[in-house]
Amino acid sequence: MEIIIQPDERAGYQFAARIVAALVRDRPDAVLGLVTGRTAVPLYQEVIRIHRDQRLTFASVRTFNLDEYVGLPHGHPASYHAFMKTHLFEAIDIKPTNTHIPNGMADDIARECREYEQQIRDCGGIDLQILGIGADGHIGFNEPSSSLGSRTRIKTLTDGTRRDNAHAFEQFEDVPRHAITMGVGTIMDARSCLVLAFGMGKADPVAKAVEGPVTAMVPASVLQFHPDVKVILDPDSAALLARKDYYAKVFREKPSWQQY
């Protein structure tokens, strides 16, 4: 796990976007695992800027989103189908047939989850999975106590998670109680992971995920077992890390062949 502490949130998003762009340039048919929510918006804005200014093409890229609410129509403004169209897909040259988001309106949710897993396998797996960290340490909608070997499935959302997402709805009661999410095991199958967390509100879950014990009560902590994870932070989200000075030293003193 590589901890990359940037001077501020904007620099963190720019750094993350350069990682995404470098992968797409190197592998034009890369498979990206995408995230939604407030953490994702500035990242996608920077990716769009690179696409426009540097002519980065996504024509052969394939994507899989982490999750989607159950029972929310795709056209609902708070659905992740609508989110992705608004904040990324309509602004780049990606083919709609190459984008995949769980269908929370499926008649058979269990079958939808199995088929989503199969679609990921059919594409050869995810090259880079982008992640945020919830206030309670969840990744995707894998709430605390989720199996660390879990696959794509339906999850019941905690009231805390629903409150965190209520900004996209008219009132709290409108926030769905269930979602389809990639499992922790599904996320761990990605060849690399890119974690974004900014602000003091993320300091505690970041510290638990990075330096605490690996536990299902902090699902993000399982990333300690992943062979290729980059965690991009700002000074606030890194504030509770016991070894933050060492992480900064490692990044600053990288051999030239390891630098970005």
C-alpha cells in the first residue's frame, strides 16, 4: 500500500487523474472500475479536462461501476446511471456499450449480481479500481461486517450511509435502503486500486484502513492485503496517520525509475 499525501485536495485529484490517464494511454482497452458520489466529481472533471486538452481517447476503454441503488429508475437524477452520464460519460468518447452499471431495477437481483460478476470476468478483470472510503470505513456499499471475500450482491444500507447520500434526494426517507454493490472480494480481484480520501472527516477511517488491524468492521482495511494500492490523501485526511512523515519521505525520495 502506497500512501501519497498531496498538498491539498485539488492536487490530489490532479495526481489521481494522471494515474488514470497514464493507464489509458498505455492500455487503450483498459478496464476501469468506477466510483460515484461527491469524491468522484472533481476526479472526473480533471479526467474530462485531460481528454479535451490532451486528446486522451476512451473509445476502447470498458468500465464497471461499483454499485447502484435497488428500485431507483435509471433516469432518476440520484441514480448512479444518471450520475455517470452527467459527470463523465457524456463528456468523453466512451462507447455506451462499453459501460456497465448494476441494474437495480432487475426483476431478479440475485441473477443480476451473478451476471455482473461474469461480465467482469468476460472482460478479463478490472485493471484499475477507483475507490472512496466511507466515514465508517466502507468501500462500495460494503458496510461494516461485510464478508471480506464477498462478491457482487444486494446490501442493506446503514442509516449513516443513507444520511451521507441524502444530499442527492429531496428528503432522507427517499434514500433507498438497499443497493447492489461489488463485493469486497470482487474489489480485491482488481489488478490495482486507487483510493481517494480528502478532508478531516476521512481522517479516522483512513487511519483505521491504512494502519489498523484488518477487520470486516472496517472493510477498507482489507486493502492492506492487496499487492498494488495507491491511497491519495491531503494533509487533513492524513492527520491521524502515525507514520505520515515516513510516507511523505518515501514518496519524496523515490528512485527516479519509480517516480510518476
